[in-house]
Amino acid sequence: MRLLTPGPVELADPIRLSQSQEMIYHRGPEIKVLIGNIVPRLKKDFNADHVFLVSGSGTAGIEMGFANLTTPIDKALVLANGIFGDKLGSCAKVFCNAQVEKLPLGKGWSLELAKELIDKSGATVFAMVYNETSTGVLNDAKAVCKYAKSKGMVTILDAVSAWAAAPLDINEFGVDFAATGSQKAMGAAPGMGIVALTDAAMKRAESITARSFYLDMKKYRKDMENSQTPFTPAVSVLFSMKAALDYIDARGGFDVHRKKHQAAAEKSRTFVESMGYKVFAEPGFYSPTITGFILENADDIRKQLREKYQLVTARDFGELQGKFFRVCHIGNFDDAHLDYAFDAIRKVLGK
């Protein structure tokens, strides 16, 4: 099977095979070498003061942010424009008083749209999704988060399907806390949440009683300063993360990796339009990892692609369920992968 999904992504051979190496003890010197190799590279790309590795999905990372950076009396403003924005709002509501503001599906959040909401919210915490996977929309997280930060808000960014494909310097973006996952644009195996944060966010966490035992950032800071995790990590996923970083570096580093995603997004939009469909995302807010379009018989098309061409494509959600198709260009793909997928999609659609 070939994966044309937004994560887990298809693994390049060196990344896949890295997981078959002999297991190591999670409290031995080998794990310190492994984590000591991974974390500095992630910190450099995020321009973060701290990076924590959390065994779990990207959602575990997001929950860590709310569990450590909010109190029950805090008000959070959450901007949503799709399923993952809605989920971000639901997570916030577990930990604080959350106000969720929504845009129509396919529309992107700009500073122009967000500014008045931020000004009037009275919130102390701000959160948004950078790349809305369900619709293929990349929000203007840099402008919006910088403004929220300038108003004194603690900023939490869901960067799960954005990081490593779209730019993300958390200091430049005004982001206190960002979360992603190993199985997305980084191109590693699933099972590890990655969180990047500033010293200011860590200081805030140290002044608040964490509302999670497993996700207590104070525990992570103490252990990760010694290249350890407070609980047993998904060691095989760590093997794949190092291999994925090596794979990216061997091909020119993160700058080249991001340019590859941008080029694939442009190619995918051209492909969609060449078949007579309209890209769903609002112009100016195109995702570097997902290109979607309305397709009324999407479930049947997905079934045919799997059965005839062994091509696994992503399901759709909510209002768009059964009538939306997503072309995913994320992780370890190359032009040959995309060409195979495009050819299969054309044949099934008769285009």
C-alpha cells in the first residue's frame, strides 16, 4: 500500500529500518546519546528555549500546554476554522473558560479578522491551529499570534501538521508553546508528541500547579536537561526521529524540506484545477501539506483507489464527510509519489 495521508506518512527506507535496531534501556547511556542528538536539532529549528518529547500523539502535546499554562479561572480565546480548531477548543474547555470563535470552512484566519476578537475577548490565553488539516487551510499564525502576544496573552499554537512544512520560529511568531507530532511533516513514525516553548512559558508553568501527572512540564524540564524523559519513551519512535532528521539533513536541511512541500502544494493545486475542480481553501491561505476539493462521491473514490491502485487516501470530517477529497503532500514524498497518486486519481475519476 502507498499512503497519501496527512499522517502517519509513508516512511523512507532508512527511517523505517531504523526501528528494527536492537532495543536500548531507557535509563542507560544510549538513550542520553539518542535524545541528546534529537532535541538540540529540534530546538534550533523551532528557535525554542525548551523542547520536550512526549510519548503520545500531537494532541498529548497540545494538552500539555493547557494543563500547565492555564488555571480554571483563566479565559482562553480559541480561533477555529475546521475540525482541528474545534478539537483545540474542546481541549481548552477541559482546563479553563474557553471562548471559541469560528470561521466558515475553507476560510483562513488573518490578523484583520482576529484583531477585534483579541481586543474584546478579555482573555489571558490565546490558541489557534496553524494548519487546518481537515480543509487544507494555512492560517496566518505569525501575524495573529504576534498580536495576541503583544496584548499580553499566553499563546498556544497547534502546529501538528504545519511544523517542518511551513515556517515556524516560535520567538519570531510570538508563540509561547507549540506542539506537533513525529508522524507528520517530519516524516518519522507515529507515537511522539513534540513541544517547543519559551523560557517565559516555562516560568509560567513553574508558577502553576500542573493538572496532569503524566504531562507535568516541570517533570519534563528536570529530566530533559539530562537527555532523559520522566516516563518510558517510545524508544523505537525516537530511533525513527533521528533517522528522519538525518534524512532531511542529507537532502539539504529544513529549508529545502519546506521548499519541497511548497512546490508540491503548487503542483497539487495545478493538478486539482486541471481536472476541473476548485481548490477548497481560500486563496492566500493554501496549506503546504494538504490540498482539498469538493468531491460528492469521495468515499467511493477512496475505496476504488485503495482496491485498484493500493493507494490509501485520507477520510474527511464533519460537514464535509463523504464529499471532500484531500491530496496530501507531507513528509517523505517525492515527485514520483505524487505522479503515481495523480495518475491513479485521474483514472478513477475518468479525468
